[in-house]
Amino acid sequence: RGAGTIGFSLSRSGDATLDVLDIGGRVLATLARGEHASGAHRVAWDGRDARGQKLAAGMVFVRLAAEGRVLTQRVALSR
């Protein structure tokens, strides 16, 4: 468990960054960064941090920075 897919949609092409954060706001992993086309996108995530370590079960936050906005959503990571 802990693996899954995170989806996001862009109304126009441009830079986008999708990060996983801990409760303190520290970036644990960057799942996507760079130029993305408009439309729907899906990113697979195996529940690991940037060093390849499995994260413990609990709350994390997924933050999308794109189109001049930052959207953050709380996600429960289960093991």
C-alpha cells in the first residue's frame, strides 16, 4: 500500500510543480516540475521521499504550484 496516482489539470500550458510536503511544510518529494501542456495530468507516486525512503503512514500535503496559484490538499498516506 501507499502507492497511488495524483491528478491535476491545467487550463493553459506552463510551468507546474507538484510537491509532497510534511505537516511542517518541508518538501519530502517533488513529483513533477517543469513545462506541462494544458489539460489533465496524472503522476504515479509510490509513497517514497526524494531519497527513496518509504514514508510512514499519516498525513502529508500535496502542493501544486501552477498558473500563478498554489493549491494544497491534505492526503492520508496509509501503509
